[in-house]
Amino acid sequence: MKYNLLVGGSAGQGMDTFTALLEKIFMKKGYYVFSNKDYMSRVRGGHNFIQLRFGTEEVTTFHPRLDVIIAFDEATVKLHEKRLRDNGVILCDDNIEVKHKNVIALPMMKIAKEIGKSKVYSTVAMGAVLKLFGMSLDKAEEVFHEKWDSEIKGYNLKAATKGYEMVEARFDIEEGAENDNILISGNQAIAFGALTGGVSFYSGYPMTPSTSVMTYLSKRQREANIVVIQAEDEIAAINMAIGSSFAGVRSMTGTSGGGLSLMTEALGLVDITETPLVVLNVQRPGPATGLPTRTEQSDLSFVLNASHGEIPRMVLAVRNAKDAFYQTIRALNLADKYQMLVIILNDQYLADAKQSIAEYNLNEIEINRYIATEDDINIKDYKRYELNENGISPRVIPGSIKGVTVLGDSHEHDEYGGIDESPEIRKNMMRKRMNKLEKLRQELIEPDYFGVDEPEILLLGWGSTYGSLKESVELMQSDGLSVGALVFGDIYPLPTKLLNKYSRYAKNIINIEQNFTGQLGKLIRQETGITAHKSLLKYDGRQISCEEIYNKVKEEVM
């Protein structure tokens, strides 16, 4: 059984702290947790909300139907009460006028003033929430102790106890099981993957929703012995990362769509100098400023073709917090191995969403650098861009081998790195660089598949739609539908084995994406000739839910 909560109000009302504490309490009680944010691009005011889902089974996505709404303002009730289940509860302060039959209005502000600390009004609601689910306050006390000193802890414990005593248990939930799960967001998982994968230099310019990766790394740069630079703009950020990588330091940069637009020229420099680089793009809706704090998957076509001229690249999308960690490490290794650009796609929804998952297995992590030594090269005749069939030349770090000169230039060049404009050199160098993709295809990871062995309905998706697709397939299977879903992580080059396998059975292929034009569907048609019969596309800045997919697919096929 899984339960769904929504905490809503204006920016500055303490929703982040409230939800973070509740998440930790649920985790300590042995439950799986998933939370995601919906917030406006302003410092204060406006309507913001956080959805929190928890239960005894793994939670991979939010759910639109709500069991409890914790409303810190009247707008929260008006905007979300239609989503409340029949037996759901609206919890609010008694100064908020609510006519719903299932409202529990508590004197939160009054209690907080009586305690002597006005900010603890939300903790009154926290105690009430725990009582509604029949939970004790013991874990709340532990979490408060970890968060605050004894005085502040005392105020909050009093507030939670008052709220706890003012309501009755409403929901019957199983006890959680003790586990060693961690709670981590998508962007935190990417940042931790970067650290674990050996990144020693990260550069970026603050841009929502990518900034939290740089923030995470900057807070840990001393203990991790890395350098994190906030550059003056995205152009400087990527060129710093290219220079650092050229000098032998495992490097990475990150931004969002508008920042990647500024980086576009430098992507070609990555290629022609054959410098390993991982670029993170955390997507948000455009064009221009667009919706800076909302989510979308609209940059796929852009990153597939970004840069003038033709360059080899790998594009992969992270699907959840577990995938984000391991794919970041893999991206760093592949960039190093193939001396090329690897682009990681994330989006605001997954970037900010927190998920409880099993601890990462650090014992299975490999860091592969692929740096040439004296034994790998002819010191007297070193060719940094040596022509060969697989396109990967021996990479020497400048200054690391005595007597060896390493050249790099943005112009077309010969095997040594000297500028050369002859037709033959141009053809050979283009073939050399593009041939990397053929070898890379052997290392592609097929999309995750869940569903029946021979699906009559095949759903296609990528990245952060993973959780909603997985749950929608489960719902459709419980209705007896013959359905399956492929959710791509590696996107370019496109892995095709499972796509070819399952598309043979499908009478209905439905492409599901968070953009207007069905960009994955276009890529699949371009690369394989397989055409989706229908597309379910969402582009309002909000994440698609399992219920939306379930309802729309049933409309199409029933």
C-alpha cells in the first residue's frame, strides 16, 4: 500500500523543511519514499507544492490521487481538493476557510504562539500527520535531535505532540521494515556519481535546474580534493572544462537548455581536439527563459545535432536516482575511452525529486582513464591523432612524457596536430572521428523493458518517464491488457535489439514524451524505420503521471 501527501503554500512558508523532516521520519520507520517539487520562479509568494509518496513497497513516481493535503494557505485547497480521495483529509490552520467535508482545521498558529516560537506552526501539522497514519512520535524525536539543538528541538517536540493529540488515526498502514536505504535526488545522484567516477574539475554557471549539481560538488570540494569553478558564463564554463580535460584532469560541466545553447560552438572543439568531456543538460521548458522551474524533455533533438559540422557524440538520459549515479560514472569512462563528447540528459522533475533506494555498491565501480604511456607510443614520432580503424588514437597528457609534444587546434589537422586543409586529410580525419560511433555501438545498453513477452501494445519512453510508465504498465496488466514498455537510457547511438524484438508483436506502438513534437519517436523512425502509431505528448511543464498514461492509452486501444 502506498499513500500520497501534498504540502502546499507560498514560498517562504517552510514547506521544504517540513517535507524534508517528514521524509526522514518515514525513512527511519522503514518506508520507501518518493517526493517531487512544483515551484514558481520567484523568491517569495506564488503557489508552490511538494508531493510526497510513501509505502512498504518501492516508490518510483508520484501519484495524482491524494490521501492528505497539508495546506499552508487557501490557494492550496482550491487548487488541489479535487485530487483528494473520498476518504482523504485536508489538514490546515483554523484561520483558513475550507468548506470540504473532510477538513481538519487545527489552531496551528495559536499553538505555536503559546509555545513561544511562531515558526513551529508547521510542526503541529507534522504531529497530526503522523497520528493520522497511526505512527508514534519516537522517530520524529530522533530526527529533531539530528536537526536542532536541545532548545529548538524542545519547541518542535512540543508542537508535534500538540498536533498529535488533536487528531485520531485515520489510515491503516503496515509497519515498515528496517533497511539501509538512502534518500537522494536525481541531481545529487549525478553529483555523487561524478565524485565517485573521478571528476576532479567541475565548472558551471548557476542555472535552474542544474545548479544543485554544482552546489553539491562545491560543498565537498575540500574533502574530495576537487576544484569547482563558478564561471562568468556558460561559454567560459565549457572552455575551462575542455582545457582542464586536455591537461589530463577528469572534467565535467553542467547547465540547462539556455546555457547549453551558449556552449554549442565549444562542443565542436571537444570533437576536433578529441578531448574527453561530459556535459550535463538538466532540461527545462523553453524557448528562451520559458518556464525556468518546470520540467520538459524538449532538448533531445537539439543535443543530437548541437554544433556546426558533424561530430560523434553519445547522448544518454538518466531514468531514476539509481540510474543517475551509475550512468554518470559510465559517461565519464566512455568519454575517456573514446576521447569524445558524452551528453547526459536530466530534467527538472527528476533533478529535484528525491527517492529512497538501496545503497550504491561502490565495490563494483571502475574508473578507466585510457592514458597512453611511453610503452604505448613511438616517442620520436608521436601522432596525437594517429589514423586507425576504430578512430581512437593514443592520448598523451601534455608534459607527461619527456620529448613528446602534444598539439591541439580548432582547425582541421594532420595526425600530429598541425593545421592541414588538404582534401585527403579532411576525409581521413572525418572518417577517423566518426568511426568511434561504430565501436561505441558494441557497448550500448538496451532500454529497460517491463511487460508481457509478446505485447500487443508497446509504449516507448525515455529518461524520467520511467516511473510513470512502469506503474501504468502494471495498472494495464491488472486490467488484462497485453502491454509492455521500453524506456531508453542510452539514446544515441540508438540501441535497437529490444526495439526490433518487441515492435514485431505490437499492434499499437505509442510514443510517450514530455515535449510537443515527439522527439524520441522521430529519432526511432529515422534510425530504424519503426513508426509509432500514436503519440501521447505532454508539454505544460508538469510531469506526466501513471494515471494519465493509463487513461490515454486505454482510450486509444479500447
